[in-house]
Amino acid sequence: MKPTPGEYSKMTGKASPPSSFVKDMILAFVCGGAVCTVGQLLCGLYQNAGMSQTAARSTVSVSLIGIVAILTAFNVYDDFAKFAGAGSLVPITGFANAMVSPAIEFKTEGHVMGIGAKMFSIAGPVILYGTFASAVYGLIIWIFRLF
């Protein structure tokens, strides 16, 4: 039996808990800002340890990816994402979570067809369109610099 659009709307309304737009917005802002603050603190820590600013920034990216991968593996990041909402989608941490989650979920299917193939099921389009967009933007900038 296929529900009508009105019936489907009622079913999703019952299944979806109501959310407060203002509360969600504030949580996303605060939690996303907290993630960025942790990144900035790590950057300062790495620079105080003797790294150049460029090396520290790269190391912060790698560190945040590693931290989120570990938190995802221990099912901690999912709880944070439920609480933080869009604030957990700070690009580097959201991407790391998108890579690790399918890998963990499909590890029972083996290393090649499970982890290797499914790891890019969510992140693949991000990589593809991110690379394509950067090439288009680079081309646009190059054209404008000619004039």
C-alpha cells in the first residue's frame, strides 16, 4: 500500500520530533565555534612548539581529522552531532565523519568491498564536486586576471 502525499506528511510529522529553530541555530553556532576554537588552540600550541604557521595549520587539519575519526569509531561523535546539529558540519570534521562512518558500518563486508568501497560512498561526491568546483573557480580567476 502506497500512502498518499497527505498521509505521508502526517506519518513523517508523527515520526519527526519538533525542533526549535532558534535553539538549533544557537547550538550550531556555539558548537561549530567550539570546534573552530579547538582548531585555533591546536594551531597556537603547534606554533609554540616551534612549527611555522603553515606547518601548524596543516597539522591542525590532520589532528582534527584524526580526533574525529577516533571519536566516530567510539561512537562519540554521533552523539555530539545529534546535539550540535549543523555545528558538527564544520567542513574538516564533517568530512572526516563522513569518511569513517561508512567504513565502520561496512567493515564486516571485508577490507576491499566493505571498508574500501563504502568509505567513499558519502565522501566521493564531495571530493568529485569539490575538485570540479575548484577547477572552475580557478579558471574564472585566471580569466579575470587576464583583463
